Amino acid sequence: MKKYLPWVIGVWSMAAAMSTVLFAQSVSVNELIAEGKRYDQKEVTIEGEAIGHLMRRGEFAWLNVLDGDTSIGVWAERKLFEAIGRFGRYGIIGDRIRVQGIYHVSCILHGGDADIHAHTLKV
């Protein structure tokens, strides 16, 4: 049992460190834009309303997330967006979602626009 103790402690330490990332405090889209260099290529969490419609691109898709008066594009595997039931538009409020992913001030894969490449989404 003693020979496994360092391994068990290591696993618990990694889990504790990961929980800090998984439950990180949200940042506003306005702050991402204003402080772009600070957040560029870093893990971020945003909360907002799913708006428009899902723009499918093969196995991936785009979604716009509105946070107050500013929105940002979110890129992810299509299956990540399956939990969203309603997209906001004029007269209709969309699902409120929490997105985690990597923020790009100027994404070289997507024409130089700011975006988030998401790996977690919760409604």
C-alpha cells in the first residue's frame, strides 16, 4: 500500500488543480476584447445567451454567444452544442450557456477574427 501512496497523492493533486480550471470564474466578452493580450491563447470561461442559429461546418460548428451587448463566436465540435434547445433572436430569449475554451485575439484558422475554441459547454 505504501508504494502506491505517492501515486495516489499525485492523482489527487492533479484533480484538485484541474477543478480550479473547470470551475474558473467567468470573464465578460467586453473584458476579453478590452484585455485581449492578457487572455490570448489562454483558457477562459464565458457565460451568455446562445443567439442566432448553429452554423454547421462538417463535424464542427459555430455559435454566437451574447454577453450583455457584445457577442463572440464560439467554435467547437457539433456534438458539444446538442444540449442547446433554444437560440435567441428578436422577441425570443435563447438558452443561457457557460462555455470554456481557448480564447484567440486573432485566430489564424478563422480569418483573423477573435473567437473561442470551446471544449466544454453547459446549458
